[in-house]
Amino acid sequence: MENQDNPRKLINWDLAASTAAKLVPAGPALSAREISAAVENLRHMADAAVPHVHQITGLEAARDLRDSQVLVVDRASWAKANTRSFEVMLGPAIDSLMEARGATVGKTAAKASGAITGTQLGAILAFLSSKILGQYDPFSALAPGSNAPSGGRLLLVAPNILTVEKELNVEPADFRMWVALHEQTHRVQFAAAPWLRHHMMAQIEGLSGQLLGNMDTLMDRASAAAKSLKDRTGSGQLPEQLPSKGAILDILDSPEEKAAVSHITAVMSLLEGHANVVMDAVDASIVPSVKTIRQRFNSRGKDRGALEKFIRNLLGLDAKMRQYSDGSKFVRAVVAVAGMEGFNRVWESAEHLPTETEIHDPQLWVQRMGL
């Protein structure tokens, strides 16, 4: 494999995928017939969600499914898909770093580093693999040698969806449609804004390049942030009471790094919030128990153990959950003033994307757009 043979790889991507596959928790025990029925039903729900997304968003991009691919996957397959996405997003910056430092980084040291980071990434993905219900991956088509459609891939993680619907004691058909609405909305967002995929790639490459370019201080900052989080947790402070950004974002140092993260945070808040508004906008004729699902789903986090809460905070997952809330408030506030048609101006160009300040004060975006 390319990653294993190339001693200059800072992250061994293949090892990350294989490590995750070994560490992923087992899914629910189901017969082959039950698995086949669940997969078929999830595919059906993904297709059935599309006209509802079109009706709610008013985006014509919701009419055509041919630009993307729907995959119902297990946890290991989700982890493998994400190693490829990370490679696409981080690969250019890592390759540039290794090329610049090739003379000072020995082959043996680089190979050992690749094995360590690959194993660590695999462990993180194994943990996340049991938490993710679905994901739209817009970057899969950009991977070298990829056979993914130009619009990317929509992944539905079957064992997690089946586990959560049972935990919540909700109607499976309703819950699966609810999840499908959210993920199909992400597909439609990138279809409605064809420029968005490359814009996000440029932002991520820029940020990763800045972070890796400061490699001499990056590890020290990361160690200090992790120690700070451990000390705060050990002092009796509950994980949910810790600062909102989480330890990983604590490593940001320069104004350029902070500005890049602010922009990416704003865009992610917009995308997640918009998808949340769509999934909750359906009425009882489409998802009869939508209010019950949302209420029980939001209450799930209260049952997490201390260790899981610590890991979630370390990875910034709770910050991601706040993106759902902040983005939803932004979308609802804009739609209340300008309607969905006015809100949809956000998909016209990168200049129309809200800033992090505007996410928290939607009226500023409305004024800037002349709405």
C-alpha cells in the first residue's frame, strides 16, 4: 500500500483504518435477514426524504439524486471512509511539510511517527464510529483514484441508527426518516452551492498548513491544552462546565489560526443549523412523532458517563453540538425576517456566508444582505 511503503508519510492512513476496524465496538446483534431489511429501509428513507427537503428549503438542487451516492455502512466502513476524507483534507499540507523538512526528518523517525499518529487517529475514529448516525462527505470525490460521484457520498451508519432508535424507544420509521432528512439536507447544501466544497477545502488546507507550519510549538501547545483539560476535570469541574471550545481548539495561537477557525466554525454552524431546521420542520404527516424524537434525542447526553464526557470535550464534540443550536437559531431568525427565499441567498457565493459574529447576531447578516 502506498501509505505503508512511503516512509515520509506523517500519518499512516492505512494503519488508521485498520486500527479503527479492530477497535470499533460491536453493533447490535441481528440476523442476516434483519440486517438486510434495515439496510433496504434506510436506503428507501434516504430517497423518500429528498422531496421533503425540496419542499422545505425551496432549493432546486434537491430534485436530482444523480450527483451523489447513498451508502448504508457499518462502523468500520464509516471509519475507513473518514480516513480517506482526512487524507484528502490534510494530505497536501502534510506533504508540503514533509517536503520542506525532508532533510531534517529521517526515514526511520518519519515512519515511526506515521505509525504512532495512524494508530492514534484509528483509536479516535473507533470511538466516534459508534456515535455518528449519518454523514455527508463532500470530499470523497476529490481523493486520488476515487470512484465516488462528483457530488460526494452520503453515509448512513446502520448499527448506530438502530441502536439509538431502540434506546429512545421511538418508532423506527419516523426516526430513520428524521435522520435521513438531516443528511440529505447536507447533500443539497453542497449541490446548491457547487463552490462550497472547494471553498471548505481551501479553508481547511490553509488552517492545517498554518498549524503544521508551526510544528515546533504545536506539540507543546497540544500537550499544555490536554494537561489543562485534565487538571480542570480533576479539580471537580464537570466536563459540561468546561469552556465551550474544548482542548483541541485551545492549541490555536496566532490571529491567522483563530480567524481561520472562526470562519470554519461559522460555516459548520450554518450547515448543521440549516439541516436541523429542515429535519424539525416536517409535520406529523411525514414524521408523526417528530416532537417526541427531538425531545428524547436532546436528553440522551445526560446519561453519558464521566469518561465519555471527558473524551467528547477533548475532541470538541460538545462544541459541535452547540453548532447545531447556534446555527438553528441563525437560520430561524433569518427565515422569520426574509423568508426561506431570502435565506437561500447564503448559497450564492462565499461572500454571502455568515461570519461567526453574524451567526450569533443574525440581524447583522440580514442588513449586510440588504434584506
